Amino acid sequence: MRNAFTVSLRQAAAIRRQQCAVRRVVVSPALVQQQARRPISNCAVWRNNSNSANSDNAAAQSQQFSPLGPVGVAAALAAREEGQTERVVRPTIWDEFALRDRVALVSGANRGLGLEMALVLIEAGARAVYCVDLPAQPGKEWVAVQEYVKRMDGGGAGARLEYVSADVRDQKAMWRIGEEIGDREGRMDVCVAAAGILKAHTNCLEYPGEEFEEVMNVNTNGVLFTAQAAGRQMMRFGNRGSIIMIASISGSITNKDHAWVSYNTSKSAVLQMARSMACELGPKGIRVNTLSPGYIYTSLTAAYLDKQPHLYDKWSGLNPLGRLGRPDELRGVIAWLASDASTFCTGSDIVVSGGHHAW
């Protein structure tokens, strides 16, 4: 076993030398300041063009390593194999999370969770993040964040936060926006479909069809159209990509004492949509996942909580942590799903609920 493993290391090292000399990036608490804006290498994906009898085996071996080059334990073993025992080495974890030079489309990003998610993509090094939302002009919250981005040092230096007014229910309009972004940027890497609405507590037996359709059109159709807009450009440029659909714990459980049949149905549909698209698009290198937040205090939930203060304690008591979540507590998951740190994750639902499901 040891000999076979040693051969594997040697083959991996040979592939690395032949295809591209992968630089070990400088990583520190200030990694983003030093590296996040570096253009993506054309050697991001190893390819073995050799016609030798070992080409298939070497290609198979290359799949065992990150497209960034050896990272983690593989980097340590490759360094030893190459005789680099005296050279100072640096960690690579932050490079795996870096989104340097990438382009993203985020819906529902005028405020709330969508805006929070757009900002973390910028901080992780994205070149441009396009925020799509319904208002003709961005709100004060969005403008403040854009000004903040312009002053940002490090990963966000030179990055652009752009606003686009559009209705996610309009499929042709969303596709057109995706095409315009592709024409301008020459790539599409990340999509976060975060637009959503929640209607008032209504008895399921009396629920108006028009209202049910309205919720489904935004929360389900709008997510599909947003994912299509970005995914079509990922296919166009062939640069792989990550589509993140914002679902909810309401898609897999029923919110106790709340008659939200339309919202729950729409989020459940998003979960299955993501699984279906993940299976279709996986062979193309496009990953599709969902993020299901629990009770998070946002502008959407505030409409209920501010009018019914007793719900704050009630909702807080529904999870083991005994509190509501904050929008910033979703940043890490979005950065992970958008980046090369999660390249083997697709068709999955990431639940961030304070343990709501654990009772």
C-alpha cells in the first residue's frame, strides 16, 4: 500500500509540474488583502494531454487533488515528495475560500439577507456582484453598503457592487440581465437566488388562489428564473459555477402555530428544484445547493415580530440556542458554497437554524 501511495504522489507531482506551476499563495489573517484580487489561473483545472498509456491513470489521480493544486495534507506530502523540506510553507485554506476575479448575480439584494450575501461575496474577492431587486432605485441600506465597498481595502478593493431593477417573476427579463452581465464581464461564477415574500397568517381552507399564486411566482418561479439567468451564462463561458437557492426550514417542517401554507409550499418546491438541477448540471461542473435559514431577524420577519412582540420569545424558544439568528451568521455558509472550498457539495440543503430541527 505504501508503494502504491508513493506512486500516486509522484504522479500527482508530475501532473502538477507538467500542467502548471501552482504557486502557494501567501495566506494569513490578511490573505484577502494580498491575494483575493489575483486573476484566476488558466491552470485551475488540471488536464493531462499526454498520449502515453498512463494518461487515463494520471487523469484519475489528478481528480484526488483540488483544482487549486495540492492543499492541506496533499500539499504537505507533495512538498516532501519534491524535496521541499527546508522551504517555508504557508497555509492554503483562505485561498480555497477566495472568490478572486469572480462574478456573481444575487436576487433580492436591495436589503436584508440578499444584501448581506452580496457583501460577503465582495469581501471574499469577487470582481463584481450584481444585485437584482424590484425597486426602481436602490434603498438607503444598499447605497450605504455600496459606499462601504468603495472604501474597502483588501479583497474588496476595486470590486463593484451593481444594482439592477428587475422583477424575478419575468423570465425573459432575468435571462436578458444574465446575458448583459455575461457580455460585460465575460464570465458568471456565482448565483444567489434570495428574493422571497411572506404573506399574512391565513387559514389553508380559505387561502385565496391569487395570493397563493403570487407567493409561488416569487418564491419558486423567481428562484428558477434567477438560477436560469446565471446558469445559462455559466454554460456559455464554461467556467463552472455555484448556484445557491435560499430556501427555509419552512420547506422541510411546518412552522408551529403559523398558517403559512403558501410560503411553506414554495420553499419545499425550492428544495426539490435544487436537487433536480444539481443532477442535471453536475456533469457540466455547475453545483446547485440550498441554504435553509431558521428564524432570522430580518426586514421580512420584522413585519411579524414588531407587531407581535410576544413572538420574539416564542420563536427564540424553538431552538436549543434560545435566540433568533442574525443575517451575518449566514455569511460563512454563503462564502463556502460559492467557493472552491465546497467543490464536492451539490444537491445538498444546508440548514442554519440554531438547532431548530434537533428537538
